[in-house]
Amino acid sequence: MTAEWASVLVGLLEVGAIVGLGLLGRHTFKKWREEKIFSRQAELAEHALALTYQAIEVFNDVRNPWGHAGEGESRAGREAELEEVRRIKDNLFTPIERLNSHSEYFKKVIDLRPSFMAVFGKDKCNPLDEILKVRFEISHLAGLLLSRAEDDLHLRGQPRDEHSINLRKEFEELRWKGLAKEDAVDKRLNGAQVDMEKYVSPLLRSRFRVD
């Protein structure tokens, strides 16, 4: 082999090596990128599922029918009220106060929602939305009844009209766990948990190789 051909052969080998390294690098980068995406999906899925499980515990505490001394006393403006008005309003404010004590949990649900939606799709956010809906409904109804409390007091604590009666009934079923034979809030939260498991369990089983 002449020196000229040897030089050409070396050049070809060098080009081949460069192309090979480039292809290997591209394959490695693609694999790394896929693993990062999968890892991010699994992280979001695990977090969402854990929060959905935790919702049962949070609302069990919020809706616990057993009260504690001093509940409702964080309500603003109560010092200027008559004792009877204060007692009724403190009682109505108690579920709001309990929800506030779990504000860090609800913040996690709210903060996770946009990322989870971006990765898994808007329809897969329904379980997280259901948790926030239950919180809103309890807080909203408590606020409505608080605004009517003094007028109702003039009727010896009884709601003043049919609308108020219905609001009070709906509120009592929302705020107290086990008041109704079939607890609607538990049913909704359990449904949210089942849906989230359906959405993310296949991904998590794949990640952790669970058969």
C-alpha cells in the first residue's frame, strides 16, 4: 500500500469514527432525553396520586363531627358581637378555620395542577379539581350562612326562608362526616382517588417494575 492510499484510508477511518461517535452521541442524547421526560412524568404522577390519597385524611379532619374548645375564635370581628351571635357565627366559621389549617395541602394541589395538566392533559386533572371543588363548596356555604346568621337569630336560630333551609341542610351534610347514610363527600373523594389511580398507575408500575 502506497503512502498516499494509507493516508486516504486513515482519513476514511477518522471520518467513520467521527460519524459513529456522532450517531452514538445522538442515540445517547435521545435516550437521556426520553429518560428525563419519563422521570418527570412519573414524579408528577406519584405526587398527584399521593395528594389524592391525602385528601381523604384532610377532609376527615375538616369534617370531623367532634369539635374542640376554642374553634371558630380566629374569626375577625367577633369581639364586638353579642355573645349569642358570636357563638352561632363561631360554629359556622369552624369548617372554614379547619380548611385554613390545611392551607399548605391545598396550595400543593393548586401548584401541581398546571404542570400535571400540561403533561397528562386537562381531562386528567378532574381528581385534583374535585378536591378543590369540595373545599370551595364547604367554604362558600359557610360564608353564605355566616352572612345570614344574625337575621336567622331573630327567628330563634331557624333559617328565615326555604332557600336558607335548603342551604343549611346542604351545608350540614357537607361539613359533617357521616351525617348522611351515604356520605356524598366521601363518595366524591373516593371516586377522585379511583380516577387518579386509573390515570397514573400504569406509568408508576412501569417505572418501578411492579407486576
